[in-house]
Amino acid sequence: MFREFSARKATTIGDNRLKNLRNTVLEYQDKYDLFQKEIMFMLWVYDLEFWTLRYASENYGYVQEKLADKIVYPLMREGYIHKYYDKLTPDKEEVQLFHTEDKFTYRVRYALTQKARLMVQRFYKSL
């Protein structure tokens, strides 16, 4: 009754690794010189091989221009994101099996770099 807190039994709730989320985010902000929004975005795209800005903005809940300017492009400059397929890439496999996208309609596909993937793996282990 007079204690500061009472922890629930581990058998009733399981493993609560997200309890350390805030502290881990703060640690990685300092360690890697990143903003919280950048770390959260990398955690969100970690399971994707590649994505377009349109897909990410619709599913992540960010306006496409702000996502590009505030998160994706700064992470590209820091080496955490790269262009998986650029506008001029689909010259192989008969333009990706007769797809109608050309250099004027093709959307760039982005992906996390190995540096980013390793950082996210270390982040999960820190949790």
C-alpha cells in the first residue's frame, strides 16, 4: 500500500521490452546523432526490402513532402538510406517485364543501408 510501485507477475504480461524504449531512443540519439523521428522511421521500415515515398507516407502517416525533406533525405546524407532502384535502373529484364513506368513516371525505391540495419539490430538488443 505504501510502495512506490508494484510490478505485475511476468507470467501474466510476458516480456515488456518496450519499457526501455524511451531510454534506448535517448541513448541512440546521442550515440548516432539522430533525431527520434529518424530512429522511429528506421524501426518502421526495418522489415521492408524497399519502399517508395508514396507507400511510406500513406502507411507511416506522414505527408510525403515532409517525410522526404525531414526524414528520408537527411538519413540518406548520413548513409542510413540509399536508393534501391533509381529512376534509370529498370533497364534490365525487359524493363521489368514490360512494365509501363518510364523515367517520367517511375518512383524511386529506397532501402535501409547495412549500416542502418545493424544499428536497428543493436537497438532491438538494447531493448
